[in-house]
Amino acid sequence: MRSRPEPPPEAALIRSALKARRLTARSAAAAAGISDARWRQIISGYQSVSGNHIPVRAPADTLARMAQAAGVTADELAEAGREDAAAELREIAPAAPASQSSAQVEAITALLATLPPDAQQEVLRRLQRNPAVNTQTPADERRAG
């Protein structure tokens, strides 16, 4: 059996951001649109196949969605060596409007973190269903149009 690969720098960055924001991996995976299992593979840097540990490197678009869900910036991703994912993140998460301060975002994130994981997922689902809340990114709109 091969030894487990070390998590890549971008994985450590995302894990640290989740911890700092007191978010669960489950809620972040849901927000990123990936399964819990895939999230764990990417964060750990490997997947187990027939008892072997196979290295995993996230595609740029997946990593960008994960970073967005965890509150990691494009600059931080670039510093971690994933400029490809940083470019994707810049495309899907343009600068926040002036009315949306980082303090407000942090307060909302902290409030969400106080909820149990199933309640976090329900809030995210409701936000996605609410037509008054635009959860579609400009990149999604370009793909759909």
C-alpha cells in the first residue's frame, strides 16, 4: 500500500479558512456543489482505490467553488500555487459590492456556523430557491445564455 500523499497547499488553506469561519466541511461542500466525499478527497489530497492512496488534484473550477464556499480569496489561492483556480475564482466571484462589507459577511458567516449542519444546508437550499436572492454567478449566467 502506498503511503498517503500530503495535502496540497491549497487544501490546507481551505481547511484553515473553514476552521477560522467555524463552517463545517459538509455545509461548504453543499455550497460548492460537490459531495462530502469529493470534498474530503480534495482536502486530504488523495482518494483510496483498492487499498491504494491515489493523489487527487482538484480541477481549477472545482477548487474555485470550494474556495468561494470557504471564504478564500483569489489572491490567497494564487499564493498557494493555484493561479488557475484563482483565475476561475475571479471570474465567478467578482469583487463584492461596496454595500456588502467584509464585517457583514463575517457576521452572517458566523451566524450560519452556529446552526447545526442540516440547518446550514437548509438555509443554503432556501437561498438557492428564493427568486429574490440571486445565487447565480456571472459565469453561470454566461454558460446558461
